Amino acid sequence: MNWLNKNLKNVICSTIFTLSFLLTANLFAEEEKSKNNAYNKLKVFSEILSLIESNYVDPTKNDSMIEGAISGMVKSLDPHTSYMPPSSYKEMQEETTGKFGGLGIEISIRDGVLTVVSPIEGTPAFRVGIKPGDKIIRIEDESTLDMTLPDAVSRLRGETGTPINITVFRNSFKAPKDFTIVRDIIKVRSVVNKIYEDDIGYIKIRNFSKNTSSDLDKALADLKQKGITKLILDVRNNPGGLLNQAVEVTDRFLNKDNLIVYTKGRSNEQNMRFTSHDKVAGVSYPMIILVNGGSASASEIVAGALQDLNRAIILGTTTFGKGSVQTIIPLSDGSALRLTTARYYTPSGRVIQENGIKPDILVEMKPLSKNEKKEGKVVESEEKIRLRRFLREKDLKKHLKGKSSIEGMDGDNPNKLDGDSSNKLDEATIKSLEEDLRKDNQLQQAVALLSGWEIMRKTFKKLNVNTTDPINRISLQ
């Protein structure tokens, strides 16, 4: 019996070994077959190149044909993988410094179409009315249908002061529309800040260039000095930029040792984790982040991390969904390969790519109303609507007196800043801030929510609600 068991074990081991050997051999055979196929295709490529060189109707340039073949090869992968000739690589390096020439738009290939991710505020494209989601179907008179991203960028950029014609299709257009845009030096001030309602800080990050985190530090210091107690971070229409800057920006709002983002690729070298540190003191204001369909890449990393870690409320519309990692690999002739090597994941493991970041509070951007007749009724002018905001019962003739007025009491808040306060804003600035809120209903909602923050916090405390419960998006302490 022991002899039988021993023989049976030997047979089983022998069978397992044989199967393992056959499987390994099969894998090697498949790999070898794949290599042979690749070599055969390269042989065919060489034959075609030779035939074109000797028989094409006009003389050809081998360099441009080979570059075209490389571009076609990488185009078969995904919209963000591309070959950059030396000139395009140099332009890309200039762009990340925050100063470059062009129209002022971030573009991408989406569903095979050249699409505007977002225009940069204050640039030529922004001034003529280019919007996120616009599809550029022609540059001058050339179709963009099979145009690569680097080629499109190269055509859109040019000498300062020169005009360029692009044909744009927008969902609201009945037919494509031509825009003439004059190129200019694009100087991107990546961070701007303001104050609303005396104590609500507002910071807009336009893109993530090499100085963004240091510019953010200056903005935060300025707002702190002015006594803010709440903060709005606006990354709408922010096309992204440098990964390290997205990590640094997120770090400003977290305690140390929090996971911010991680990447997963085919090789272990592409698997990275980025966490917060204690190099700078983090800020702890109650916070709302504004996002929309033009918020992409680095913007989505910031919003996704602070949402997952219950550090901020996300308000707006779902973001662009560009969550792939591109590695720039310099090549021997001064060109470079922009290669997609991994995907981004939020701290909780959500995939940003294609999905985007969904807001906690969905607020669609309302188009500005026009002074027009509707159903036979005249709509009030914008000026009249603005003035109505300042008129109250006490401004009406023969208004009924309130108790405090009867008793000669001052109904103003005793804690209100004195008229000579250094924080008092001039009339033009106040008017500008009010105009911001009138035009921007998403910003309006964020300011309204933060204005009631203290009231909500006190109410929750009176009701003995646990405001640090992990199911809540943010602590109200």
C-alpha cells in the first residue's frame, strides 16, 4: 500500500512538472512568435520605405516619413501618448515654466476630436469667447480630424501678433463658427485671491506650473493677514499641469502622513505613492472646492484627495476625467516620447481616468440672463436687479418703524468692523466682487454655504450632533 501511494505521488509530481514545462514552453513560444511577427512587420516597413523612396512620383524626405510613422504608431495607443519632435519638446518645456506664446487654451484629443479642455482667463482665446468643450474642427483651412496633439499645438502657436483662424463647433451652435485669434505671449499667473463677505477667502488656481505651490503660500499668507475664517478653492477650467505641484497644493490643507494620490502601471517603477508631510504648516479653514468639466488631471488629484479625506466639500459639476500619468522620455536626437505609463487613484482607490470626480453638491453653471421680453412681460434690467439688492423696507417711504429704531437703539452688529478699518474695501472693489457673485451662481452657492457655516456648527452642537463622524464630508469643529 505504501509502495502504491509512493508511486501515485511520483506520477502526480511528474504530471504537474510536465504540465508546468508545457505551459512555460508555450509561453516562450508565444513570446517568440510575437517577436518574430514584430520583426516581420519591421521588414515590411523597410520594404515600403524603400519602394516609396525609389518609386514615388515626387522626391521624398525620409526623416519626415519616419517621423510620420512614429506618430502613427503612438497614436494607436491613447490620446495622451505622443511623439514630440525637438521643436515640440522645447515648447512643452517652456509651457511648464508659466510663460509661452500662443492662444491661451489647453487642448486634448477626445473621441478622436481636437477638444478645448479650458481657455486660460485673460488670454486671446478667452477674450474671443472660446469655451471648455469646444471642438476645433479646422486650423486655418486644414481639418484636424487626423491631427496629432503635438501637431495641433505646433500649428496653433506662432509669432506674437500674428492672427490665426480656427473653426469651432459647439453644441449650442447650429453650424461651425470661425474665430480669428491674434497670438500673444501667454503669461499665466497661476494663483489669484480675493475676499468675499469679510471673512471668506477665495483662491483660484488656473494651472499647476512650477511656481504654483509657492504662489499659493503667498495667497494664503495674505488672506490669513486679512482675517479669513473660511476658504473657497476654485479649480474650475484648470487643465492640470505638474504632478508634484498638485501634491504640494493638496499638502497645504492636510496634516502629515495622509495619502494624497497613488499610481499603478505595468512595471513596479510606475507604482508610486504620494503623502502629505510637515514641511509647511497646513491650514484648517472650513473649505469648499469649485470644479467643473474643465477641471482636469492635477485639479482632479487635489479635489479627489481632499474629498476622500473629508477635508473639503466639492461643489460644481463632474470633472473632465483625465487620470492617466504621462512620462516624458527624452530621446537621442532632442525629441521626446510622451508615454502613458500609469493611472491615478484617489486615497480611497477611486479611478480618476474617464470617471472624473463627482461633486458632493451638484450645481450647474447658469448662463447669464439677457434683457429680453418673455411671454409678453419685460424682464427687469440687470442694473435694476442689482440696485434692488440694496433696497430694504427701511428705504421705503413711510416705512413702519422697528422696535430698536423706536427706542433709539443702534441695530448694527457691535462686532462689525469700524468704518476706518484697514480691511475696508474701496467701492470699485466691492462692486467687482458683487459682479463676480452675480455672474457666477456656483461661486454664489459656495459663499452662501460658508456664510452659514458658523450657524450650522452652533446648531449641531446644541443638538448634540457628532460633527466629526466619519460619514460626514468635513468636520465642523
